Amino acid sequence: MIRIIIVGMSGQMGTNIAKLALDHPNDFSVVAGVDKFPQNNPWNIPVYKSIFEVETEADVVIDFSRPEAVAAVLAYCKLKGIRAVIGTTGLSADERSLIEQYSSSIPVFFTGNMSLGVNLQMELTKRAAATLGEAFEVEIIDKHHHLKVDSPSGTALMLADNISTQFPTDRKYVFGRYTKTERRKPSEIGFHSIRGGTIVGEHEVLFIGQDEIIEVNHRAYSKQVFATGALRAAAYLMDKQPGVYDMHNIVTEKSVLSHLYAVEDQAVITISGVPHVPGVLSAVFSAIGSRSILVDMISHITTHQKTGEISFSIAAKQLDAALSVLEDLKEKYPGMIVDAITGLTKLTVEGAGMQYYHGVAAQIFEVLADSGINIILITTSETKIAYCIENSEVHQAIQAMSEKLNL
């Protein structure tokens, strides 16, 4: 059972978290609450004005209060050697810096939004920004209840920050357009906040182009989704080392490796003795491209002797054409030696969570080594590891990977 202290106990989020936790008594126990203005609660949970008044042992502190409380929460968690879940929004740069500092001593879960759906929205808007580019202008609208004090919302800022990473130049954040008497600049991201009634939380991201608009929206109809996320975060931290974690870690932990697929009939060409001078790589791949040969995996290394080695994979059916054009290129670079390996299959392991977890490549290589399988060529990206092996070993590799890595 996870023992929890809730900071902001008398607030809407605090009461929702307490109710949900008490609905799952085998998993959670709310041992105390903290609130600047403590109120009676139907569960008779003790509520204190200061977190340092809490002497009951706990495992996690969940904070949904005000930014000024974050420093005390982190100090208390470090003092007690327990974990912190920070769901408070509107933090200053200094308060965010405190989270980084304390995370060297304790596990801290920090996010501007605990909803799984919102975090999916972030991934979708990030992909949309990368696809649509500068031709589409971005505006973000957030809607919340009249009790919310910060604007724009922390989630709106998170959405903008994620979108901004997809552009080569910095985005300028513009908060409302009242009194502005100049044209909108393409590099801007506009924010508009609506506050009223009992709106739980809505976020609309508009990608506005010539004669078309793409919208990616999320609406929360109750605070239950955020309370669920907060308790999920508390449980997630229980076996974690000191560091900063967020919803991406939860979303991707179970899908670090999610897909394994194979492309048969591959060949790997290796060119050694490549002179380390400008233009060689361009000459090699321009020559290959001139024969409409599709290149897949590429590896290049330069030695201390100022020569290098290039390896790349192609479809086996295009091998003769590739060797022919490279033979012609050797006249320009006579020291080059061209070799080829055929009878290969490219296996690719993919998972969105790979970019958040270390040691994935080592796990894959260990599984293959234990099966006695040699790797011919490897390339990687944030979310993929691709490698070539001999055709005769493909079935064994797939079976071993599927069993030991749950693919």
C-alpha cells in the first residue's frame, strides 16, 4: 500500500485525489493533508497548515496547491527521503530549477497535466508541426473554470514548447492580441485563455494555413482523469531512482520496444580505403543515386590514417548495378576497396519509448549474442534500431527477441 500526503488537500484536485485513493484501499492510503486553509473532510484525514507539521510516515507527497509551496514540498521530501509528485502549474523558472536540484536526491514526478489524453495530444501536435512546417501558423486556446488563477495554463505552455521543438528557429509566444497594432508574424504562437463557470479543462491547438485549418483538441469532463494520473504517477515513482519523471515516462514505459519487423534479400556494401577529403561521400552516393539504387542503412568512420570506411545496405537485386558504378568511381579514388555481403535480412526494432530509456541497445545485442548471432551492420535513431544478419539466422533471432523482449 502506498502512503500519501496530499498538499492542497482542501482544493478541488486534492479532494478528488483523496476520494479516488480511498476508493482503492488496497493500493493507497491518504495519511495526511496539507492546506493553507484547512477544512473538515468526510474521511477525517488530519490536515495541517504546514507540511513540516506532518509527522506520519509516508511514501509520496502529491502537490496540487500553489507554486510558492513547491520549495517546502521538495525540502520535506528530501528530509524524509520520500518521493514528490508535483502537479501544480504556473511555476516560475526558479521553482522549476528547484525541481532539477532536488531530483538529484529524490525521485520527482513533474508535469503540467496528468491526463493521458493530453499527453497524446502533445505527441499529435508535435507530429503535425513537423509535417506542416512554417506554412501553418499556430494558435492555442485554453478554457478553464473561473477559480483557476494562472493563464495561460501549464498545459498550453507544454503544448507550445513541444510544438516549438519542431521548428529550426525560435517561436515567439504572444499572449492575447489586445492593443497589438501590427500584423501577426509567422514565427509566433498565440495564446488565448478563457475562464468561466465550471469548465474542467479544454485545450485547442489550431494549425492555420492557406484556406484550411487543422485542429487537435482535448476536453476533460471531470477532474477524475487528473486524479487518476496523479495516483498513477505516485505508483510509478515507487521503484524509481532519483531524477525527474513525467507522463512521457509512464506512457512509454510499457512500449519501449513495441514492433519488430524484417526486410529480406538485403546486401551490405563496404568501401574501405576512402580518402578523408571533402566530397567523397557526396561522390559515392551521387553515383549510387544516378542508377536509381535505394540506399537504406549507412555507416561511416574515419581512421587516424586519414582514410575511412563506408558501409550501406541495399536490396540484393540492385547489387550488380551498385558494384558497377562503384568500380567506375575507383578510377577517381584508386585506393578504395569495395566488398559486398549478400544473403542478409534487415531486422528493425522500434518503440516510441526508446528515446526515454537507456540500455535498450545493450539488451538487444545481449539477446542476439546469447543466441550466437553476429550483426553485420547497425544503424539507430531515437526510436529505432536496425541491423542486418544472415538469412539463416532470422527465425532464431525473431524467436529470441520475441520471447526475451516481449515483442
